[in-house]
Amino acid sequence: MNSSDYWAIAEADIDIQNPVTDRKLRLLDDFCDIRDGLRVLDVGCGKAWVMRQWAERFTIDGTGLETNPKFIEAAKRKPPASGKLQFIEGPAEKFRPEPASYDVVLCLGAAFTLGGFVQAIEWMTAAAKPGGAVVIGDLTLKHRPAVNTHQHLPLDAIEMLGVVQRHGAEVSALISASEADFERYASHHRHATLRWARENPGHADHDAVLDKSNADWGYYLRTIRPLMGWTVYVGRKTDQ
């Protein structure tokens, strides 16, 4: 089935499409010094919860990059009170930002759209102004497995922080999901996909939705829950 259709089903019930709470994400207001007049770029914005919250209260000029038309539709549903937002549908890697032109470059849970964490940081720091905020949230390894399973695992927090800093952004803050945050997020996916399957028994994608739901739920229980967390790294691009 189409990946966009699956995620529209799995994330039908949630507006924040990452394993973190609204209270924690509001810390970005301070850590990014959000104020009137900023240019913001949100990579893989989904329903653009963070950027929409900022545009409600500040006259920001925001651009969201997203491949899923249903998420863009949701993001556009209510025009913001203060700021101006535009959304560009298509692969983030095909968007060519003007170098050093954004005050905040944000990528929460979508580093894969730019080729992975390292490639995303390189792309994002190039787009940020000197002194601008570079914000990336991704899976972070908490514990290495006792037995080498040869499966691909993310970097740990120290390694990821080092990647950000080697690419010209000084990390100033971290925001980490709790185990309960991640459990809520994964459970929303599981609940929504199983509900959809019950309500659509004859749909052509019924079995494909269940297969992916089962695979993702199993991966969360066996691998993510014991070994990984999810952390937002907030950096400031250096003046060099």
C-alpha cells in the first residue's frame, strides 16, 4: 500500500507526530528564542504542530516541507492568527534553500527524508543563518544490546551531539522523550491501525495495514522499548 496512506491512518488521532508531549515541545519557544519576524523552515513537518503554535502567537514566516498531502491538508485547516505559513509538497531533499537564510531550521523525526541524521544536520546547518537555531529530533540509542544482532541501530546521545557540533552548531539544549511518552505514541499508532482494520474488513489495503502495524508494534516492543529513546537536539549555528 501507499506509505502516505498508512501513516494517515496510523496518525489520525494525533496532532503531535513524535513521541514527545506538547509541554516539552513548548520549551523550544525559549530554546529557539521565538519572536516576531523570524524565518522558519520545518523539514518533514507533518501536520506542523510546532510551527503552527508559533504562528498563532508570533509573526513568523514559516515554510513546511512534507510528502504526505493529508498531513498538509491538516496543517492548513486553520489559518494562524499571526504568522504566515506555506507548505511545499514533495521530497525534502529536492528543496533547495537559499544558504544561510533561516533563523530556525527544524526537523523532528524526519531526518530520513534527507538521507539520515548526519546528512540532515549538514543540510540544515547550511540553510541556517549564523547564530540561527538548528533543531533535530530523532531516535537515540540508550543501551547497546548484550549480544551483537547486526541490526542497524542509531547513535547514542553523545555521538549524536558530536555530529551536530562537528557540522557547525553548538548544542545548547536537549529535550528527551520519556518511556511513557514513547509508549503513548506507539500505542496511538497501534490503536488507530487496528481500529481502521476492524472498520474496513473488505478494503484492498486491509491486510497490508495489519502487516505493517504488527511489524511496527513488534519492533517497538522488542527493540525500541528496551534500547532506544527519542531526543531533540537544539543547536546554534556558529558564526564561522
